[in-house]
Amino acid sequence: MHKHMGSQCAGRRSAHNRNLAASALRCTGGLNCQNEPMTVVDEPSKNDTEQLPVGWVRTTLGNVGVVSSGGTPPAADESNFGGAIPWITPADLTGYKEKFITGGRRNLSEQGYKASSATIVDTGSVLFSSRAPIGYVALARNPISTNQGFKNLTPYSGISSDYLYHYLKSAKQLAQSYASGTTFLELSGAKFASLPLPLPPLPEQRRIVTKIEELFSKLDAGVAELKRTQVLLKRYRQSLLHAAVTGQLSRTWRETQTGELEDAGELLARILDERRAKWKASGKKGKYVEPKGPDVSGLPELPQGWVWTNLGQTFEVGVGATPSRAQSHFWGGNIPWVSSGEVAFCNIKKTRETITEAGYAASSTKLHPIGTVLIGMIGEGKTRGQVAILNIEACNNQNSAAIRVSETPILPEYIYYFLTSQYEESRRAASGGNQLALNKSRVEVMKYPLPPLSEQAQIVTEVERRLSILDNMQATVSAELRRAESTRQSILHRAFSGQLVPQDSSDEPASILLERIKAEKVAAGTAAIRGQGKRGRKPKGAANQETLLASGAEN
């Protein structure tokens, strides 16, 4: 039975395959530039008492910038939106990969701005999503406002917004641990301000940012190459299966066969004779209806000895059923029962659920033999069109069709590979209103090219040989991607523990920087401590605060 489907695609990795993904990163600005091995260090420490370098201090976010939040005007009034004030929500950062952001899907109007608690923060401010979800980070490319799902930090003079950006990118789990809530976790302004921050001198902040971005640039190049490799491997897999079921893969083998091969037409005739004899032996009454073959007009020409047929002509196709869930004694027996979610390009050796003899008798599901091929019929996600092979006798539910291939001489693996190659076409063959679906009739009329039996065996052998190599290559790429993410976290840990760049004894200590910020806050007055306020409605002391913020953050 086929060994290289779904989760069963494990195998011994050759030295060539282990080095494949790494070579994609070598000397291309990737992870292994100049053929140096990638260094992976320990996970970031959670110990706040960890020793910091001389010149660093432990402080909190609230001590290095003005913390503010945002707001949303009444959504029912469309005139609150569509103006000139950039405004973002956490949804605008979903999947967002850039460091800087200029705005979101919608802007606020002046009316909407005044009708909400939104505030405009300066260029260079750090935007941190504080709920649904916690942890998205971006820097304001220009003055911008946010909804209430953010806690924003406008750094004081002497604090690098880029440094804070990278720190908060690494502090997602830490921020989540400070959050509270029942329906969903939310990080309050006070909790955000209290988040710990290891702070180096300003020149070192800049050196750290430069080094992080240099290393991340190389890392990103390597990851991009790995992802391109993943795409190529996926394409190759599809090309391999297409070649297999059109005869291209076995062409050389076919040309070298000197003995007489059984024509697939003869194999098909034998299968039809056996189906007819089986029906007569069953004692069923009435006239036997010959399974109808496909209309071959317009179909591609096949290799010599191949014929076109369809699933309903060569196999019995059945749809399963689900015993009543209200009857607990129908469940938990010794009869394996396959749900459509388990039909996922794999061998099925065990099912999540089983039914009892009573459940089996009370439903229309049937027990199918080993070698039956299942195809998912319903599902807007990936389920519809996915296939699997039974390695055990099992029943199935009504959302998948059972193709009893093993009751014929045809190899189940060949049909599995054909249906896998036709995944997208099978999905397009579905119909329905609210939910697209296949049905038994649509499965039965699915056409496929039937090769001679000995050629089927050759095709399956060659496909499995190549898939084994392909699976190992994919596993290598996946491992390299995981290693890249581990390296990324290691870089951040080293950065914020003072291990990424050397210290310079001539740098002004961060403690002196904080003392100066503290003195300026006192001089600026209460308004500066609380933030900028809304533009156009600046609180008393806002002018001093603007001086304190030094026209935005240091970079």
C-alpha cells in the first residue's frame, strides 16, 4: 500500500536533500552566506534580573514616551469617515509586513475625529495593537490616528522609535501576560506603560537597530528563497502526477517492453464481465443495466493500449451515512467510521470515531474493504475533492464517496494519484446553491485514462520513488523555515540583552538620558505627562510638550 500520502510521508533524509534548502540560502544574502553555519542560540530569557551591560538600565515604556490610545466615531454616520485624517484598526495590520504605515482602509473626517476619542500621534510613533489581537506593531510614517484597539507610544527625545519597534515585535508574549479580560484579552494603557524595557544609550540603540535590520535582511532573503522552493516543489508534484496519469512518465518503460501487454480495453472488458456476473450471482431481479462509459469525443489522445473510462463504469461508488447522534448506543463500538475531515490526501489506518453494530444497522452506511478510495464531496474549504485510501475496513459518512477500487484488478494507488492530480477539477465539478458539493452521480461520471495493469504498477512505483525524494526535500525546507524563525527570535534576544553589538564606553549612559527626560517632563508640566491631546484642542502646556517630543522620535 502507498507509503507517501499525507502524514505518512516520512522517510530517511539523504545528505543531498538535507543540503538542498541550505544551498538555496548560501551566498545569496541568505541564512548561510559565505557558507558559514547558521548559529542558533537559546530562547529569550524570561528573567528580568538578567545582567545588563554597563550603561544600560531597566525601565518601563511609560518612562520613555507618551502613551495614548484611540477611538472610533459612530459607525452608522458615514460622514464620520472618508476625510483626510489617517486612521487604522488592528485589522489593517493583519498580515502587514512593513515597518511603517501611512494609513488604513478608511480615513476619519474632521467631524468623525471630533466625535471620537481618537488622537493624532506624530510621525515615528509606535503603534501597538492592544486587543483583538495583542501584538501587531508598526511605526507611523506620518501623523496618524488609531481606534481603541491600540496603545500608542510617542518616544521622547533620545529614544529611538526603531529600537522600540523591534523590542515590541519581540515582546508579544510578554504583553499578553500583562493583559486581562474575559471575552478577550486587552492590554490597558497603564499595563502597557508598565511593560519592562531594557534601555541602552542612544548611540547603542541605533547600532542595535542597524545590526538587527542587517541580519533580518539576510534572513528574509533566505526565507524568501525557501518559500520559492516550496512553490517549485508543489508545482513539480502536480507536474509529476499529471505526467503519471497521461502516460508521459511511463513512456520510456512502455517503449522497452518486448512482451505483449494486456490492452487496457481487454482489462475494462474483463471488469465489466465480472461486474455483470457478480450482479447475476446476487439474485437481484430485473434487467442488468450496463455501466455507461464516457463520451470520448474531444478527449485527449491516449498512449497505445490505454482507454478512457469513468469511475462509475469500473467501480461501485457509494455514499455513506451518519448514525443518529441522539442515540449514544450507536457510537463507540468496534466499526471504524470515517468523517469527511479525515479524507485528507492520506492513508487511513485509524478513525477518530467508531460506531456499534446497532448504529451500523440503523443507518445506510456500508463497510468498505481495504483499498477503497474515498473522495470528499462537501466543503468550501479544502475538504471537497480531497482523497484518501482505506488501510482498514471502514464505513464513511454522507459527505464523502467511497470508490471500491480493490474489488477490481485496478490498483487503488493509481486511482488515488489520478484523483489527486484532478483536485482542482473535482472542486470545479461541484454544484449547489448555498454550499457547493459533489454527489454520487458527479463522482461516477468522472472520466479517467486507464492504462494496462502492468503499466499501472510501473507508474505507481515510479511516482512513489519520486514522491519519496520530494517529501524529504519538503521536510528539509520546512525544517529550515522553522530554524529561520528560531534564529530571528535569537537575534532579538541577543539584541535586547546587550549581546548583539559591542558597547562603547564613551556613550552617555542610559541612566543619564532618563534623568534628563524626567527633568524635562517636570519642566513641561502636567499636560506633557498626559500626552499631546487632540490637535486643534491642545491642552495647556502642549507647546512645551512638542519641544519635549522634539518633533517626533529619534531614529
